[in-house]
Amino acid sequence: MGLQWASSTEKWRSRVEEALRDAVRSEDAYLTEVASHLILAGGKRVRPMFAIAAAASGGADVTDDVVRGGVAVELVHLGSLYHDDVIDEAPTRRTVESVNARWGNLTAILAGDFLLARASEIAASLGTEVAGLLAATIGRLCEGEVSELRTAYNVDRTEAAYFSAIEGKTASLFAAACRIGAIVGALPREQIEALTEFGLAYGMAFQIVDDVLDVTATEAELGKPAGHDLVEGVYTLPVLRALSGGNGLRSRLGAPIEGDELDAALTAVRTDGAVDGSLDTARDYAVGAISALDPFRDSDGAAWLRGAVDDLFARVPV
């Protein structure tokens, strides 16, 4: 990775942070405070950085519009978190008090809507293709979330249903970030498609790893309660694969669980081989993501994206 890219990374992160704060400013100081809550809590800003790296992969300048395109996707992500925490009645998010816990569900929902509105406003300023793409991405996110809700506590949920849901609720946002960065950077159409493919494959791997961490990591490592998906009846890939084993897991699931029952269910998932199998599937998607970057072999931006893929698996405890 070139020195110029490496030395510029923190500068671009700073531009993202500034643009995020600017985007959620309102004439109402209270709304600004609520809308800024998770922004101020921090984050890696992976999606806007993907937009920047995508543009740079094709040799485009990292303009303010490229940064704003990535920020639009991040605002959609943040807005979805506000809504998710209301649905899940989550008390914390990113190690801080959740918006719904601090200000109530109604305020959290309206603030989430405000973030989506700001994202749409930015996208509209970047042209009709970006505006249409972001609107379609929000629709896919909703479809993924609804699909997940419909299969809550269903021990017969299929892997196909799981993959479809995570493509909508997670992978579509990473694909959109890469695609918007490439579009705003005016890259050739074949490069736009390749970077979109990268984002989608990365997003699938990202969500599978995240789901593995939900059943293997601690609350301190996650920034939210461990095993939360099991409690909520969201049976993810490692759980679905563990359900096919003779470990008694099926008899424990199908309804809300807590305490010793939750601990026993988590143990069954961790000791079944389902975790390793799920990580293998994530690695398959990671290989696809890396392959999508073949047209950008000598690009520092693409080298950074490849590093992001490697970092996914560094999150998993040995």
C-alpha cells in the first residue's frame, strides 16, 4: 500500500466525521443532539471509507462529493440502528446508552427517520443515479429486516432465507457504498460493477462473521449483550447449522430463552462445529470479494479494501 494512501487515511476519516456532524445539524438543538448520539459514540466508518477507497481504486480524486456519498450510506446505516434498537428494546449500542433507552421509542424512531431523510437529501444532490440507488438500497434493507422478523423463532428457517435476509439488511449497504463512490468518482462502468460485486461479497462475509461473534464473543467485546440474536429468535448461520446436529439444541429453541437455557444453547452452538463451518462460508465470500478487485491490482485504494477483508477474520477469537 502506497505511502500517499496510508498518510491520507486519517485525513479522510476526519472529513467523514465532519461531514457526518454537518449532515445531522438541525435548527432544533434537541433533534441535533439525538441525531448525533451514535455519531459521537464513534465507529470505524467502514461504509464511507469504502466509498472513498472505491473511487481511489479507479484513480479518481477523493472529492467532497465522494465523501458525502459515503456519508449518505452511513446515515442509512445509523438510521437503521436507531430503528433496530427500538424493535429489539436494546439498552445499549456501541457501549453507550441507546437512543431509545435514553429518549424513548418515539424520539428514536423520528430521529432515525431524520437520518434517512438527510441521507436521501445528500443522494439527491449527487444525481439521479445515486438517488435511485440509495432509495433502492433502503428498500432492500427493509426487505431483509422484514424477512428476518417473519422467521423469528423458526427452527426450520432455511439457509437460503438467511442468506437472502443478510444480503438485504447488510451486504446491500456495503455494495451501495462502493458503487456510489465509483459512480461519483466517474469510473468506467466495468469498474463500477466490479466494486459493487466486491462490496456485496464483503458484506455477506461481514455479517456471517458478526453472527459468529454473537455466539462466541463476550458482551464487552461486542458492545451489546452476547447471544442477543438467540434471545430475539434470530437464528443465524451458526445456529441453523448447529440445529442439524444431535445436541439437543432444537428442543431449547423456538421461543424466548434466558439464563441457564441461553448458556446451554450457546454452548451447543460453540461445540458443534457449526462455528467453523460458518467461518468457512464467510471465507468463501471473502475470496469472491478479493477476486472482484483483480482489475485494480496496482491500486492503493484496492489494497486498502483487501486489507479490510483480512481484518474481518482478525475479529474472531482464536
